[in-house]
Amino acid sequence: MQTTGLKSTILVVDDEPANLRVLKHLLGDHYTLAFAKNGAEALRVAEAQLPDLILLDVMMPGMTGFEVCKALKEKLLTRAIPVIFVTALSEEQDEAEGFAVGGVDYITKPISPSVVKARVKTHLSLVQADELKRTRLQVVQRLGRAAEYKDNETGMHVLRMSHYSKVLALAYGFNEDQAETLLHAAPMHDIGKIGIPDHIMLKPGKLSDEEFAVMKTHPQIGAEILGEADSDLLRIAKSVALSHHEKWDGSGYPLGLKGEEIPVEGRIVAVADVFDALTSKRPYKEAWTVEKTLSVMKNESGKHFEPYLIELLEQNLEEILTIKERWKED
């Protein structure tokens, strides 16, 4: 989306010049406006300027507003732009059609200035909230990629274990939004490895006790990197980074948490991470079979892992193996 200075850009589409003038007078002081007098022109301007919002008349010569909206939603470049229909059509079926083709709101003519201003402000606020969410997600994803440069893990591992985490979360009782948040937070589990010296991270052989003690600080480093935030995504990412090496019996690190003291997101990511690590080839090991991996993880049920999560791993194995095949190593 493009903006000029701090002003959002609105594309106003209407075949009546008088209606364009009314909306220009109403909104011009607060927003950057672009105009189109027919559907074809609206599509060209929308692609060229990528406005933050479109106010779209319905009854126009050539393409109707409904047809314009449908065309906008079919194109990757313009499908996310919210469309508010502004029309004299006031029947319930007309409004229903507007929502069916992808409109986010419906204002009937003759317009009420206060209603137009309120609806425009509301939907632009939603656009800004969505943009902020996308930006946060992109930052988190890029931090996850940065951590990969310090590790023997691969981008495919991070993808797989993140999707395993979502499957397990849904099975555990998370709702779709909660599970999706964990999907995007899980790649942050090892972000703290950025702070581990290269001579330890890249050492080909076994670490000494002193070196392993340094390695065990990466959960705290990850939590410090992610810091305090009001974003659910970053809050869950911090929790995962700090707790994914804790163990159900209290023998893990860095805090020695036990059982349900361990945040559930950390318990889930621990299972997903270990399952993928064991079933994947690494420079220092061959891939284990699924059968061997499950046998070892079941033996660790109640010790390393929450028993219920091992049950869910087995119950959802088919879906997890489908994910594994989809994002297999090249």
C-alpha cells in the first residue's frame, strides 16, 4: 500500500462527477485521493497506485462495481485492498452481493458525511493493524533465518518443526489463531544461538563441559533478544526460546522447570524439534527411522517429554509425516 507522507491513499470510483466532488470535499483534507470514472480506469489506477482503500460505486457503464471488486480480488497485487461500496442500491440482496464479491462495507446513497468518515477511518485502522501484524511476522521470520546461519540446522528443519508444532497445538486444544501464532513463533526457538561464540557453535566434535555450559545459555540469550513486547507473537516466541530445553521431570535447562511449570508452547516445540532432528540427516549423524525415533521418544515420555504430547504425536503421525515429505531436504 502506498501513502503520501502520513496520509492514507483512497481511490474513489464513480461515473458521476458530482459524486466525486462530494467525496473530494468530504475526505480531501485528511487523505490523499485518486479518482476513476469507470471500472476499467479503476483497475488501472488501483494497480498503479495501490491505494489503502477503495470507495466504489456499483451502477456504472461498462463494468459494474461488483465486477470491478471481483477483478481486484482475483489479482495478487490488489486483492488485499479493502473495498467499500457506495451506491444507491439499497436492497438486502444487493448488499449481500457486495459482501459476496469481497467488499468489506456497504454505504447507501445519499451518503451521510459522518457515516462515510467513520467507516473510512475504521477500515483504514484495520489496514494499519494488519500491516503492523505482517511487519512483526516478517521481523520474526528474518530473525529465525539469522539463527540458522549459526547452526547446523536447515531452513527446512525450521519449517517442518514449526508445522509439527501447529498440528500438536491444535490436537492439544489450541484454537486456530493460537496454533497459527505458535507456528510463526516456533522458528525463534534457537534465536539465542546468535550469541554463542563461533568456536563453540561450529565445533565439529563433542563439546567440553565448559563449552556445553556456554551453549546452555542460548535460551536466556534468546529471551533477552526477543525482550518484552505486547505482541502475542513475540511473547510466545520469547517463551518458546526460553523453555524449549526444559524437561518434564525437571532435569532440563535453563530454569529446571518441571511438569506444567513449563509453558505449554515450550513443551510442544520440544517434541516437534526433537522428532524432526532425530528423523533428519545432519553432518554428524544419519537420519533415524520414524519407528526408532518414536521408540526413543516414548521411552522419554514422563522424563524429557509430557506424556500426553507423545500420545498426540503418535495419533497425528500421518499428518506430521505428510509435512515431513512436503518440506524434505533437497
